[in-house]
Amino acid sequence: MAEVLAEALIALGGNVGPEDQVRDTLARAIAALCDGTAVRLIARSSDYSTPPWGVTDQPPFINCAIVAATGLPPPALLARAQAVERQFGRDRPRERHWGPRTLDIDLIAYDDTVLDTPDLTLPHPRALERAFVLAPLAEIAPEQRIAGVRIADAFAKVDRTGIERLPPK
């Protein structure tokens, strides 16, 4: 019997180090997360330079998004994403909330799963408000829905000031 795969929308970002280093970290993190077995890469967006959100006295972020197919349940996918973050130097307990980080991986949606636990809320509760999440997702999955809203429609409604699609490396 074939394994049933879910489709996950995943956002990645970082802002510690020079732009090329951050972009390299994102590429390597995607490779570490998407091993082709437990998590298979379906699509990857361009990289985007985005203004910091929440705490504005820090360098711009580089953000991207992926669509992945996985047989892992959401908590296991989250654990895998957080293990990849740690592999690239993220120390969640010691960092400033919304502050600089080497790597941030967020599960945005997992098929149509609705989940609200202390560790994970799906779909991501603020994804539809954040241009740095929606810009890369609108590039690769404009027709997908998050909480019933088309990504392209949500992206059309957010402030895109400072969001810049970067050329390929």
C-alpha cells in the first residue's frame, strides 16, 4: 500500500551574516530538511530580501518558502524543522523574540489540517498578515489556500513595502 503524503507549506528565513551567507544557509537548510524520503521537495521559491518584522533595529531578512510532500505527521515535521534550525546554530531559548536569527523554519500549513497545541498551531495564525511569508508562497503556490484564503488573494492585501525578490545565485 502506498504511503499517503501530505503537502506542507514551509517558510524559511534568516538575517545573521552577509546576504550570500544567509542565502547559502537557506539552501543548505532546505537540503537538510528535504531528504527526498521523509520530506520531498516539490517547489522552492526565489529568495526575498524583507524588512525585519516585530523588532526593526536589525538587518533585513532573507526569506523563501517551499512546498514539500511528507508522510510525517505535523509534530514530527516540526521536530525535524527545529532539529535543522539547531544544526545551523539556532538557539531558541537564548534568542530575542523576533530578533536576529541564523535560521527560522515555520510550518505554515499542512494540507487542510487545523491544529492548536502548545507547540504547534496550524495553519500558522499570522501567515496571512505577513508579506515576508506570502511573497515567496505566492510565487510557488498562489492558488493554495491557508485557512480558506487563496495565497494570491492574501498577498494582494498586505503591505509589500521593502519586499524585494532577489536574483538567482
